Amino acid sequence: MSEKRKTLLVLTGMSGAGKSSAVRVLEDFGFFCVDNVPPSVMPDLIELLDRPEISSLAIVVDIRAIMKFGNIDEIIKHARQLNEGIEVRMVFLDADDDTLFYRYSKTRRAHPLQHFHSLEDAIRKERTMITELVQKADLVINTSDLDIKELHTRLLAAVASESLESLPMRVIIESFGYTEGVPHDVNLLFDVRFLPNPYYVKELSELTGKDRRVGIFISEYDAFEPWFDCVSRLCKITIEEFARTGRNQFKIAVGCTGGRHRSVFVAEKLYELFTEENLRLSIFHRELRNG
């Protein structure tokens, strides 16, 4: 089998055009991203592609690099002269001046050139300074009318090749007890306090949902299997649709009263269910963290 080609992406463009958002997309896609690269360290950075664990490298070059290091022709020149084992692409993110002005006004962030110019003049000045980069780019993406999902689609289409594979969705499954509060940043939450509580069964009380005896006790509840079947299908559909939007992480929380029996058992069942899927899985039992 032939060795897959490595990929070097030079990401550049107007300030405020979406480079930070693009970097997050690329990182989810498996790129190792480096921002504001001095031309002098370019050869050392490219050597990262010699490592087996790094197959895709993105280097961000913007007006700040030009201001600090002057002409960036060396970066582009060095990239273009790489050996045949590396695929080099340059993507320029642009946006209309009115859009850039609106974005900076809305976020109240300072443009990199605003120390010397008004915002309008800073945008015009930057566009003049980086005209040469636009001409050298393999692809120019205007983000004026793009949302994050559309940017995700356009950017990945630009860098897609057989050497790149999108990282599987990261799915976090967490059990918890309502007595300690609900976890944050949850996409799907299931309240399992309707299930029979092993806490009130003497021989099960001191055990946890990881114990087989607790699992048998909960599973024997008549409504458990049809309910879990519905939950499983809901989780699978929701994860698939979230992945379509370009998101790369999904969190499921399962809660019961104390967070030691029912929620732990159901979380473990979900984890077992998803092990056969193409997902990056992790499981966390919050109330069992101390034992």
C-alpha cells in the first residue's frame, strides 16, 4: 500500500474574515495548527510532518506576521519548494469591507492596524498590504454571507484529499446525581429517576451501577427495554445530525437521585452500545469519582 501524502495548508486572509473559526474547523479535521509563523522557523515547522502522528499541518499567516517579520515571500516560497511527498495548498479568507467593519464594530475588538488608523482606513490599508497573497492563493473564500456550517463545508472541500480523514465525533457520556446539580454543556439529558432504585434494596444499596446484580435488578423493570431502545435510537439520530452541522463533540448526561446506581448503569449501557460506532467515546461517573 502506498504511503499517504502529507498536507501543508497555508491559511491567510483579511483580519476578521474568519481565520480563528477556520482554525477550529481544521483542528477538528485533524490538522496541527500554528499561528503567526516567523519565516525563519518555517523549515523547522515543516519537519513536524516527518512525524507519523502528524499528517496535516496548517500555518496561519496574516497581517500581524507581515507587520512583525516583513515580507513573507520566504514562507510561501519554502512551501512551494517542498518535496513531492507533501501536498501544499494556500487558502485566502476574504470578506467585504462593510462586513469586516460590522464584525469589528460588533465585537469591539481592535483591528491589528487600528493603532495607527481608523477602523475603515485600517481595513483598506490591510487589503493593500496583502493583495499579493490573494494572487498567490489556490483558493479564495469570501465569508461575508457564510455561517460557520457553510464555512466548514467550503473549507473542508478545499483541503479534502484521500490523505485526510475527518476525526470521528467525540461523544462524552456522564452519569450524575441530581442532589449534586446538573452538569454543564449537555446536549442530551436523560432523567432515570423513574426506574426502580437499588438504593432501597439492602443487598444492592452499597453497590454501584457497574455491578452486574444492580444491572439485572434495573433491567427486570418492564419498561426498561422499550425505553432504552427509544433512547438508543434518539441518541444515534441526534449525534449523526450534530455531526452534519460540523460539530465535533457531543455530550450525553444521565441522572438519578444519588448518581451511583441507575444513572451509572444506563450510562454504561449507552457506552457499550456506541463502542461499535465510529466515535471517540469517553465515559465519566461524576459521583463515583471519589470511589
